[in-house]
Amino acid sequence: MSLAEKKCTPCEGGIPPFTREEAEEYLKRVEGWNLTDGTIEKDFQFKNFKEALAFINRVGDLAESEGHHPDILLHNYRRVKIMLSTHVIKGLSVNDFIMAAKTDKLER
């Protein structure tokens, strides 16, 4: 089953975040995402401000349905940076990569 077909599961803490090696393995399954210190992020570019805002709204709807909320930055009027981490464990979990895969599908 692909990551985009999975559902985020609630995380209330008590589990360790991914090691860098685990995160790098999952990173191979999502295109264009970058691993930073405890997060994965990707920059999306759109034709204009309106399209960027529409994408942000789609990401927001997805986040609500998955119960997993990214940090979102709109910059340079038509670029959107999505930053994912599992806040409660202060690092990465499978949920972040599920959200990344599903977010990529929203871009289309």
C-alpha cells in the first residue's frame, strides 16, 4: 500500500521519533521533500497568489481530515512551503510521510 493510501493515526506521544536513518528510508518514498532537523519540508510554486491560497486551503482540509497539521508558509506571493513533523514527539513519524504523499497529490 502506498503512503498516500494510508491514514494518519493519532499520536499522543510516548513513542520515539524516527532516527535519521529511518527518516531517510521513508524520504525515498516521497518526491522532492527535504529532511531537516526533525522535519521534512517542500516548497511548492504556483502561477499566482490565488492558486497558492487555494492549495493552502486544500492542505488545510486534508490536515483536518487526517488529524495531522503541518506548518505552512506562504512566501513570495505564489510559493508555499509545507513543513511536517509530529509536534508531540518533537520529530518525525510515519504520519509526516503519509501527509507528504497526500499533499503531493493535492498539487495536481
